[in-house]
Amino acid sequence: MDAAPLNQTNTTTSTSCTVDSSIEKHMYPAVYSLFFIVGFPANCLSLYVAWMLMRNGNNIAVYLINLSISDLLYTISLPVWIELALQRPLGGLCSVVAVIMQNSFYVGSGLLCCISVDRYLAVVYPLHFHWVREVRTAALVSLAVWILEISIHIILLDHTEALQAFSSRDLCEERTPMAQEDAHLALTRVILGFLIPIFIMTFCFQQIMKSLRQSASILTEERRKVGVLLFLLLLTYIVAFLPYQIVMLLRATLEPGACIWATRLRDPYLVTVATTTINSVLDPIIYCLISESARREIRKAVDKCWGVFVRRKWPESSSGIQSIS
């Protein structure tokens, strides 16, 4: 998914036009600042919780560690896009951050699919595929996802000759209106980066819910937690990416060579680019709120931090409390 907030630039093609929009300058700094303030600590907390759970042998935590890293890469790139929205020059840094951000979309989608498939096998086939639910397997699968998604992204960049011109071409700039080769690239990304993952996640969610309704051995509360977690992850993914993917389909179909459609679709494109950030912000919050094991690790971390704070703030009283206890 190529949802990087591309700079409002007009590059000459066979048909070129100037598209001006005030959304980047006025909306992006406020929205991305909010998302960064919330998303960075949320993903750091999710990374810590997942690490602690992985040490206890939780294989899902392996996927969550990689998902948190992917979301963190996305989140730390937001200040760069804020600078671009304010039209401040960044040089080659912009291209580097654009590639990192775009890769995070592919990797994030792949890891969400892995989580869905893992829960599908654990709930629908609880007596089989035990090797799939091992930490070692999850680590190897996560590594494969990173390699596969980055390779796909490199191939797509190479297809549009952006990779060959990486040092001289600013990947934060887009041709306006969209060129035909960029339209083909956008359609490929919609299929590989959104439609296939959404099909996998929806199928797994449907089969899990069907199995849970038919199972009498699983407690009602456990059934509700699994269902709520998967539903919220799927809903967040759809809300964050569906509007953007619809706009990209329209752009790929209508915009090549047509300045009028580039003008009409510019504002919807910029707005839906911003909505994709919701996924990176809400995923760690959802998991930490729904998962009992995650909440338990958070409470341990809070208690530990509070204990350190008390000992530093009031060393004598804290030692007195410890001696009494």
C-alpha cells in the first residue's frame, strides 16, 4: 500500500497540470502531530508488553513485536511529513523515509494476516498444527514476511524506474496527473497490499467465529475476548485503509492523462492518506486493552515504575514502608 503523504508537487509528463490544495499545509501538521503524540508511546508500550510475553513463550507476541516495530517506523516518519507539509526542504531524507513508510504498510498487512491465520489454526484446529504456534515458527514467519514484503516493494519500485533513480529522484514527489505506469503500480498495490490481506483476515475471522459458536468447551468470556479482539483489528484495518484504497482505484482508473480528475481527487486523496495512520495508532491500544495477559504486563510495569519513583522521591519513607512490610 502506497499511502505515504506525497508532497504536493507537479512533475512534467505528457500531460501536466498544477494542483493546489491547502489540506497538507493546514490539516497534516495538526493531525500527524496528534497521531505521533499518541502513537509513539502506544507502540513503545505495545513493544515492551509483547517482548515480555514472548519471553514467556507466547508466539502471538512475536508477531506483535514485529508489528510494533513496523508501526513505530511509520510513526517516527510522521515528523518528516509534517515538515514537508510546511514546505520545508529535507533533501534525500524524504526519499528514505518514504520507502520506510511504504514498507511498513506491506509488513503491517502481512503480520496482521499472520495473527489472523495463527488464531484460526488455534481455534478451529486446536489439536493440530502445534508447530505453527511455537515461538521459533513465529519468528521465522515474521522474518519471511519482512523479506517478502520488502522484496515486493523493491520490485514495484524497479518497475517504475524509481529504484534506479533513487539518488536523484525525490520519492515524495508524484507526477500530476498520475502517469499510466504509476496507475498500474497503484492497482497492483491495491490487490497485493489490501484486497488479498482483507480476504485472508475476513475468512479467518468468519471461520473463528463459526467455530467458537459451535464449541461448548470454550468459556463464554474467552469466546467474547477472541471475537472482540479480531473484530476490532479487522474493523480498524478496514476503516483506516478502505477509503484510501477506493480513492487510489479511482485515481488509477480516471486520472492518467486527465488533469480534471487529478484536481477533483486531490483533496480526497490527501484526506484518506491521513486516515491510514489510524491503524498504526489504534492497533497497540486495542491489543493492550483487550488482552488480559497484556494488561497484566502493563500493571507489572506500572507497579515497577511507581516503586522506582517512590524510592527516589521519598527514600526514607519508602524504606520504612519496606521494613514494616
